[in-house]
Amino acid sequence: MKNKILLSIVIILLPIAVISFFNTETNFNLPEIKQAPQAEEKHYTVKLQLSDKTEELDLEDYVVGVVAGEMPASFEMEALKAQAVASRTYAMYKKSLNQDYDVMATTADQVYLTEEQMQSKWHDEYPKYLEKVKQAVAETKNQVIKYNDEIIKSYYFAMSNGYTEDCANVFNETQDYLVSVESAGENTISPNTIQTTTFSKNDFCQKLNVNCASITIKDLNYSSSGRINSLSINNQTFTGTQVRSLLGLRSTDFIIKVKDSEVEITTNGYGHGVGMSQYGANVMAKNGSNYQEILTHYYKNVTITKI
């Protein structure tokens, strides 16, 4: 009888012992598995030269202000993204020069708008356009354009005459990534591609500092993009960029007509013509190109990468 009772106790306790054994096994002090730390995204700032002071801004906040100032917010999202990358690239290029400030808030570098200025510019569209611009910047965060692993001079301008201009013809420097490329279709989305400006003969001569007894224009030399490289006015040689600057013209693609008491100048395009055409970028975006395709069209043989 005692043996039967002992046997019953053993049978009852055996499962408990087995369970206890396995529970103990699962509580061994195993080494803690640590997740590999994710690399923190780098944070950048720029020193912005305002009219009366220098202010240090977060890079991405600065780019929002530049996209708002430099490109119509009504443009396609992929065009705005291309502008964001070009603007960020330009700022980082200037930052690499280690000056007292990195960029000015004007056309001397890039136009920058505060949120108050955006409100004044966009009025009722302010909330929608601000969100749109912020999205373009956020979705390209820290992305820049490089050539041979160096940040480029990402020049850009408003609209072309159908082609961009080679950097050497405007800035007297050769950059393999800033050469003339086709920029088709801009006249289909901009009614202001071709404009005519009229000067009095005296005003024309005074601005160019030439004798005004008569006006003779000759020896016109054109670049492959159809813009004027140089010409002679009253036997004085000018570059196209000099004439554009002195007369305040929209482009170096111009035609001069001398009339009885006036000089009529018709221009095609707007801006220096080097790098990305903003209206051209919008045409490409409307036709289905993404921002990487836009940028690699206007800046040749470049890569788009994180800073």
C-alpha cells in the first residue's frame, strides 16, 4: 500500500518537475541583443546676410525661404523639388568658401523670403503654397548635386530661348557640367518669353556711353545657343552680357532695331541662361519627368546625393 501511495506521488510530481525544468531553462541570463545604432542625420546651418545683420539659419528652413522666393509655388511638385536641390547645393557651395557669411538674401546669391514676406506674396494661397514648398524641401532633405564628388555651382535662371547657355560665355569659366542643352517648350507655358523694350536714342547712348550722333550696330557674334557673345555699337565692342547689364535687358538673346528717335530691343528668355531653366524644369515636370531627371538634364554628368 505504501508503495502504491509513493508511486502515485511520484507520478503526480513528475510533470511539475518537468515544467519547472523547462521554465528554469527559459530564464537563463542570455546576452542582451543590442540594435545597431542608426547614424544620426547631419544637421547643417547657413549664415544669411540680410540688409543689416547676419543670421544663422537651419539649412532646410533656409531652402524653404529660397524656393518660395525663387520659383513660383504654382509650379509642379517635381520642379519645386529640383529647385530645392539646386538651391541647397548653391548654399552649400557658398558655405564651402568659408566667408564671413555664406549667402545673401538677394539676387546677388538667392532670393530668400521670410514667412511674413510669403504671406504678402501669396495672400489667400499662403497656407497651401507654404505646405507645398515645405513638402518639396522635406522630400529632398540634405540632397545636393555633385560632379566628380564635389558640390557644384548650381546656377539657375528663369526661362530660356529654347537652349541654356555655356558657362564660359557668361561667367568666363569652364565647367563641364554647365554646358548648353536644349530646353524645349517654355514658350507654351510662359506668355512672357519674348518682350520688347523701347529706349530713346539719348537714353540708349548714355547707358552704353557711346557717341549718339548716329547709331551703328555691326559685327554680331552669336553663341551656339543663339545668344549674343559680342557686338560692335558705334565702333565700340561690347559683350552680350555687358549690354544686358547696362541696359537692364532680360536676356542676351536680343535684336536691336534703330528707329527715327528710338531704339527698340526685343529679347527672348529671361536670365543669364546658365544651368537650370526654371520654366524648362516645369515643362519637364508637366511631361512626367521627376526632379532627378530634371537636374541631370540641366547639369551634365552629375550625381544627386546626400551631403
